[in-house]
Amino acid sequence: MSHPTDPIEAVRDHLTANDIEFEETAEGTFSFSLPGERKLQTPVRLDVGPHALGVHAFVCRRPDEEFERVYRWLLERNMKMYGVSFGIDRHGDIYLDARLPMSSVTPDDLDRLLGSVLTYADESFNTILELGFETSIRKEWAWRIDRGESTANLEAFRGWLESSD
């Protein structure tokens, strides 16, 4: 099977072949979301530039608390990751980011790369929330318990929430 040599066409073909709905906001700029389990949607942007493919995936807004602890955890995690790494923008929001050479814009490499984005965003999401939003989660839990509201979307945190009651 031959593969497109044009990186933009390779990205279009890969997203289409994998039933990923995308928007091409400009020539070579693709926006889409990857569905997860813990993090239900991970927004991704691929930028096919003149020399490299840029990958940018939003993971979580700036932590409310324990910034150093969250960022240290992310940096330690970076040492074990394939293809992408965590970073923060000027606001402190957390992203997965990568720059790849044009030779890596192939179906197999795109599949591995997007798989890495999805895996790392999904696997890391609850830990980031636990480390950086504990007070907010505890308040939300207490508010829902007091009012008899559903705690379904907080179930992942039930163990440490109930253990400190």
C-alpha cells in the first residue's frame, strides 16, 4: 500500500481512515477531539509546518493548588513517555506537546503518536485533578452529599474522599 508523500494529505487520510471527525481550520491545521474514559474528550491540534508536525493537546486547566507538586509529577512522568511530553502554557494550563520531523508523518507514526496523546491524557487526568484540585473536589463532594445529588462523576475519587471524612 502506498502512502501519501504530502504530510497534509497523510494527516487527512489518517484521520478519515480512523473515523476521527476533524476540522481543517487552515491549510495543514487540524483540530479534533479524542475520546477517553477518565478524560472524556482530549482536544488536539495538529499543525503541519514547513519542517515539522506540531502536536498540541489540551489536558487540564491551571491547577488551583499545589502547582509545584503537579508540575513536578508531570516532569517525572515525561521521562517515561513516548513521542509527546507534558508542558504548560503562559497561563499554567497543561498540554501534551510534540514536534516531529516530516518523515514521521506516516499512518503508523500518526497512530502511535495519537495513541500516546490519548493514553497519557487519559491515564494522567485523575492524578492531576487529585494533586491540583483536591479542595475543589472535596467541596463538590460535600455539596452533593449534603443535597443528595449524584456523585457519579466523582466516583474515581471516592476512596480518598470518604477516607478523610
